[in-house]
Amino acid sequence: MLKIGVLVSGGGSNLQAIIDGVKDGYLKDCEVAVVISNVDSAYGLERAKTNNIPAYVVRKKDFQKGDIESYDKALIDILEKHEVGLVLMAGFLTIVGTTLVKKYENRMMNIHPSLIPSFCGAGYYGLKVHEKVLEYGVKVTGATVHFVTDEPDAGPIIIQKAVYIQNDDTPEILQKRVMEEAEWIIYKEAVKLFSENRLKIEGNVVKVI
Ligand code: GRF
């Protein structure tokens, strides 16, 4: 049984996609074992409660400013308590440190709402990503699931899916379409491949075997 820990800060629609994947049998031998948020009001916490998943809030402000290591350790304590084997960052909008990244090396994924390496890195989060995509005028965007490394949005890419820009797109419309057409599909695909031991990492390249 693969126990999954999901880190959220907001709506948690990607968390929901994983929960649904477990429920409908797409993700076999998988369980969402714990949800952690850095924000009390994250709707993802409600989704956890509705599905009887233990949920925790670990606030940055409860730690000394800049003490990322202690924050990481607090997250690790909870993840270990729930015997988590795969950590999913799903809209987790706070910086984590090397301690957490090393602990779950090749066992921690993130989803980003663009085709990395475009429109990613510092400052590219939430609606901002889609605003920049529309401003630039690219015709194709999408989503990327990747392993987490020390550098934001730069770890080995697991799956990407393209979404085409339409004339009447606004950042909000595009955000919704990228979620529906790409994010909710590829995140659970990546988890499935991981759970079946089918991801082989060679340097920065992930091969599906
Ligand atoms: C998603 O667009 C995800 O790609 C990004 O943050 C957003 C989270 O949305 N990292 P949700 O909380 O899963 O609904």
C-alpha cells in the first residue's frame, strides 16, 4: 500500500482528483494518508475532513523567521507518523527546504500549471502563470508534474500535457481549462506510474518503463 501525503494551501482540486482516483479504483493499492496545509482556511482541509483523511495545519508564522529547517522537520514528523511513501505538493504556496527535499528525494512531486521550462520559477504561481502566458501570446500551454528538487519547478519532469489557447481566454478561464484538461488527469497518472514502480530516473530524465 502506497501512503500518500498531500500538501495544500488553497482549493485542493488536485487533492480531490487524487482522492477520486483512489476511490474509483484508478489508483490501486494507494491511500491518501494525510493532508497538510500551511493555511488555516485552505479548502483542501475541508476536502480531507469530508473524506476522513487526517488533516493538519503547520503555519510558517509559528516558526522563527527564516528557520525553514524546523518547518521542514515539523512536516516530516507528520509525514512519518502517517508512514508516507509519496509526498504531493498540490498548490502548496510556501517555501520548503533542503531537509524535506532530501528526505523525500525522488518521492516528492509537484504540479505546475504550465509547460516547464516556460512560465515557471520564482513569481510564477496561481493566476500569474496564466496572465503571463496570455500576455506573451503563446498558443500552447499546459501542465507539468515533476519531482521536487532544491530549485523551484526544475526537478525531473514526469508528465506534461498540452492545452491550446483560445481567442476568448482570460487568465481565469485558462486556469480552469488547464486544471480540467491537464492537471487533474496527469497528476493521478504520475501517481499511478510511481505506485507501479514504473518511473526510472536517469539524471534529470524520467523514463516510463
Ligand atoms: C494548481 O494550478 C497547481 O498547478 C498549482 O497550484 C494550483 C492549485 O490548485 N501548483 P488546487 O489547490 O489543487 O485547486
